[in-house]
Amino acid sequence: MRDSSPASAALARRAFLAGTARLGLGASLPLASLLGLAGCREARGPQQRSATSGYGPLQPCADDHTGEYLLSLPAGFSYRSLGWVDGVLADGALTPSAHDGMGIVAVNGSRLTLVRNHEVVAEYGAFGPAHLHYDAAAAGGCVAFEFDVETGEASDFRCVLSGTMQNCSGGITPWGTWLSCEELVFDPVINRDDQGSRRNRLKRAHGFVFEVDPSGRAAPVCLSGMGAFKHEAVAVHASTGIVYQTEDYSMASGFYRYVPRQPGRLVEGGQLQMLACAERSDLCRGLRPGQSFATHWVDIAEPERLRHSDGRVGGGVFEQGQRAGGAVFTRLEGCFAHGDAIFFTSTNGGDLGHGQVFVYYPLEERLVLLYETRSVHALDYPDNVCVSPRGGLVICEDNTRDAPQRLIGMTAEGATFELAANTVRRPNAAGEPQDFSGEEWCGACFSPDGRWLFANVYRPGFTVAITGPWADGPL
């Protein structure tokens, strides 16, 4: 039951995120708690900066598996790399590159099952068994694997989806499957993708969400009713089965939901809708941290429409939603459900143009701007996001600065701190050192026991499992 009693500002700050972690599914974080947090953050204004607490300064740290110095972490933390590009999968195929979104879909004792997206944008052919292929020429897809939280070892890497394009992110479902999202939209009728490029080998339309069986035994299902657009991430609200979706179009993105006819059975169909705010339609700029909006939803009549009326591939769904009064964001990316709160990020939103973090409350029909970047040192271009089992956010950066990409933590008080930095340097084909530190972080997710944080380094392409004294800090 929702607590509607007044709370002091101090209590509100402590309640944020930490409170949602304790409450669990079916309980909503009181809106007053979030507004109290946001108000304190807004008061800092342009002086917003990284927290001095966190887990301490970062320092170079060797990989437990390879001995290479791939990351910088706080003292006391360690990591091991796994699932590298070109590693051999169960059927003999090679692990694709472009490691992106990821999630934990099952827990069996000490063994976790994870599914990882591969954002390959190429037509050199699908990998893995034929029954997992959607379009034989497309080279993107997903790999699943097991991780033992007691031994720290990964095993059974296998293809679970292939023949798709630009599988950016996705999300887990409460019923144990993975939803993988295509960010590339392709119309085979005119042979054009959303960038105007020809794709001569593709045979089918692209720009959809696929439901994936993590065992790899069942064929993936294309859920075209969830929309044809530049998908980024999804999050399922467990108590209703409604699926929330982000769209990654610069200056013209929507936040969507798919209301299934039968919760847990997405293949049975449902209604695609776009978020709308009566007070304001443009949520890209000119907002205050803590600002709150009443929301409603507008129907998308033709979710599979591939083209805008002006002919642009990939704009058909957004055009319908905007014309019906839907709200406009810019480059929506990460999306994560935690209890009755749906967190999502706008990579280049806000007045500075370097990021916003929103939270949507389904039970209140309320959207709040939780955070807006005032300094790139605090947070720069937020992408994938997750919530720690102990409370607090972990945000993957994907910025354009000449600086190592970071994992950023956010405390219950709304302060940010550096959690990890990508410092990868590896030899190229000619044996010369190549700097990969500018490659983005993706797919952050915590083990349910809170002992391991998993994340991907996009290129050269590998997963890390990070462990350490989590209980000594805000995550």
C-alpha cells in the first residue's frame, strides 16, 4: 500500500531507491520522496559534481583471467573478463562483436543465466543454428551463457537469436525470456534503412522486438505489434505485464508501452501506445530537475508502419504518436523497471545536451525528471541503466569526449561518482597498441545477491564480472 503521509526532506532523500529496493514488486515509492531528492539536487544547480564518497578513487586493476589492465576500479574491487569476441560458441560459431545490452533471465541455485545482445550492423550472414535465424543475411543477434556466483566461472556460451540487425539493448521478462530490440529499421519494399542506405541482401523488414528463449531450443518470436522503430531498451512492469520501450532517434523519440491482451503472452497481441503529457509536449529541453508531469497514453493504430508520411524510413510509429499528442524526447536509451518505478535515460537531453534521467510511475500516471546533467564530469551521455539490489543507480556512459568511458553510480541523495573506467589497450592486427578506452559501456546488471555487477565493453567486445565490498558504499 502506498504511503501518502508527509516526510521530511532528510527522510525523502534516504528513501529514494534504497526504499524501492526494500519494498519490491507491487509497492510504489512515494512520489514525495523522489521530489524531495530532486529538489535538493536542483539547489546545487551548476555546482553539481561527482560525489566524494562512492567507493573511492579509481586505480588500474588487472583482469583476474588475462592479467591485462582493462579497467580502473576502486580499491578492494576485482573483475574477470569473459565472453570475448571470436570465442567459440557451443555449435562452433564464433562470438560476434559489438557487445551491448544484457540481462539476467534465470537463477538456478548459484548459477545465473544471462543473455547478451550483439549490435552488429552487417549482412555477412547469420550465426548459430538455422532455427534461430530471422533473416539469413543479417549478422546481429544474442548469445546466452551461465555464470556461477560461487566459483566466478562462466560456461555454455550459445547462440539464442540470429539473423537480426543492430540488436542494441532489450530487457528481461518476469517469465524468464529476453526481449531483444533492433535499432535499425529496414523497409524491403524500397530497399532502404533508416539511414537511407541500401541493404541488398536483407529479405525481411527490420526494426522489431524479438522474444528469445534463453535455452536456444525454441525459435525466437518477432513481436511486430510492439512497433517498427529504432528500438533501444525495454522494461516489463511485473505486476501488470505491460512492456515499456525507448526509442533512440535524435530530437524525435517517443516513450512507448505495449499493453498485452494476455500478460506474459506477448505473442497473443496487444496495444502499442505513446506517452503524452498534457502540460508539455517537448521534454527535450527547458525542464527543472524534480519537475513532475501528469501523463496519459495515445494509441498507435499501425505499429508496423515502417515509413513516415514524408518517406523517411523508421518514422512511421513516431509520426502517429506525435500527431495524437505524444510527448517528444531526444535519444531515449536505457530503461529499467524496479518495483513500480520505470527509469529511463535520454542520452543527449537537457539544456546542456549531455543527459537526463527520468522516472515514470505507472500507478500514479506521473513522470518526473529525476536528474539532468549540469557537468559532464558528473555524468556524460547516460545510456543503459540498472538499479542495485541495495539501492542506487548504475549508469553506462556513451559519450563523445576524448576520455575513458565510465560506469557512473548515483547515490540515494542524487550525487554521482565514478565506479569504473574503461582503460583497454590491446594490439591490433599489425601488433600495434590500439586504444579502446573510448568504447562505450553497456548492459550493466547486478546478480540478485548483489555480489556481482556484470557489464559489457562494446569493442573489442567482452563482458566483465565485477565484485568487491559493495556493502561499504551506496550500491
